[in-house]
Amino acid sequence: MKYSVPILATLLGLSLGNSSALADKATFAGGCFWCMEQAFQDLEGVDDVVSGFTGGTLKNPTYSGNHEGHYEAIEVTYDPAVIDYPQLLQVFWRNIDPFDSRGQFCDKGSSYLSVIFVMNEEQRLLAQRSKEQVKQAFPAKQVVTPILNASVFYPVEEYHQDYYKKNPLRYRFYKATCGRANRLEEIWGG
């Protein structure tokens, strides 16, 4: 017999609190969603990473069609008992250039800007704290990555999901020629 998560949690004596079941979600934009997806996908405690669009007002944006006003982003579903939101924020910062106001790496334009999308006040507080830590680590630089309220997340077309696994040669070529790895090492070290 299958039980819904709330019923199962009750039967097991678990408290769900404010959590949406036994997993939480985090949404980040960091340029190319292929690269951001790879950065989070294999972390212990991460159940799923979906590439998509968010932050705009256009309904049902698509990669090959119109996604004006949206950011390329990822939605991370994770188990907070295994990996917490501050740990996800650390991974986020280490995979972006927080000083680039034109996009990320070789991808320029508003859809490639870095953003932390927060779903509640707890995430906002933790995101602001992490941003302050980055500012303190780089006092001579301006951190331009904003913290915005989460909005509707639209998964991108299926061929973009897990792109780095489905097309490893093309993906590695793109990532290398885009200069992402070199710039990240320059900012954050090895």
C-alpha cells in the first residue's frame, strides 16, 4: 500500500514543520543551466536538478522560442537532513562569477545573469548572509548577484535536461571554450 508523504510522516512520527514534505527546493541562476545542473546533480542529498526558466512574466517560455525576461536557472530538490541550504549556497557561489553584471563567462545577456531565488524568509536570510561572506572575501570587488523572490519555474525542453550526460563531448567542448573552469579557478582557487 502506498501512502502520501504527510500520511507516511505521521505514521513514522516525523514532523514536517514548514518543509514541503521530506525534501526542499532551491532555485539558482548562474548562466548556462547545463553547467549549473552538473554542479549540483551528483551532490549527496540532492534528489533532482531540473533546468528551466524563471524570474520573468512570460508564461511557458521555451529555449527555442521566446524566453524573454526569464533567467536560465535550475531547480534543486534536496533532502535537508543530508545537505542543507547553506551548503547549496556554497556550491552556487563557487560555480558563478559574482562580479559579472553582463552574464556569466562567455554567455552574455540578461537571461545569463546570476541570481539566488528565495522561496521564504529563512532562505532570504541565509542567502543574504552568504552574499555578505562573499563581499567580505572580495572587499575590492562589487558583488552584483541579486537575491530575488522565487516565481514560477518552467522546466526547459527535455533535450536540455541532463545535457552534460546526454552530450558529454559537446558539453565539455562548450564548457572549456566558454572559459568557465578557468575563470572559476581564477576567482575561487583550485
